[in-house]
Amino acid sequence: MNEREIKVFLQRLSERIAVPSKIHVLGGSALLLLGGSRPTIDLDFVGDDLRVGEFQRTIHLLADEMDVEVEPISIGQFIPLPEGSDKRDIRIGQFGNLEVYVVDPYAIAISKLDRGFDTDIEDIIFLVQNGFVAHDRLESMMEAALQQSRKFDLDPASMRNSPKTVLKHLE
């Protein structure tokens, strides 16, 4: 998916919902909405695959019709959300009854630090270079997250190595 395809999906979704709703996007699709250029295979959004409400059912029905991969992510179950995370969500815009946000870039970056794939490092570099994330602040938030590493099954060794890789690319 590219940015245009994501926006078409969001516009069509807005046409199917009768009540004002919000969607919080994360992952590669969020980076595209922030101006990134690397395509993504799916649209990740904050949701719960165990407790599916009508809004989420509508997302899945439309995705099936448009042959788009969507994935609900309960990000707060995978990483400890940084303090004040909800205040750093970035409003992308209004599509009819649908208000679109990108999840806190620091939360996105922490989730990518944990996974640590090359594309994840590229995404963190994008967030830093474009002013969405400050490298030193990310490191302190990562350290705070690692205090809860066992509860969230985080890998402290690989997470601590990733910011060094990011710094090398920024020099």
C-alpha cells in the first residue's frame, strides 16, 4: 500500500460509518501518512481481535471488498506505552465522519526497537530525521519501557543495540 491507497481506504471507510468515529493508525501505514515513502503491506490500526465491535467489523468488511490487508493491534499489550503517549498522537485529518490519527511516534519507535528488523531501523531514522522523535528522548523512554520488559516480553539486549544503529545512520 502507498499513501494514496491508504487515504482511499479511509475515505471509503468514512462513507460507511454513520456516527463520528476515530481511527488510530500505526506501523508502516502511519509512517506513510506522516510523509514516508516506503510502501507497506497492510494497514495497522489500534484495535482488538478478541473484542470486535461494529466499527472494527466495518473496517474488516471494507478491507475484504477492497482486497486490503488490515490488522488490529492492541499496542498497549505489546509494549508499555510511554508516559503521555495519548497526548502525542498526531491528527492526520477528517474524512467525513472519520477522524484519523497516527499513534504516538515514540510508541511506534519503541515497538520497532523491540522488533529491530532493518526496515524498523529505517522507520526510526525517518521519525528522527523528520522531527517526530528526538533520539535522546526515545532512549530514555526505551529505558523506562525496559523496566517492564518481562511483563511485555521485550528483548533488552536487542532493544539497547538498535538506538546505536540508528545513531550510526544519523551521523
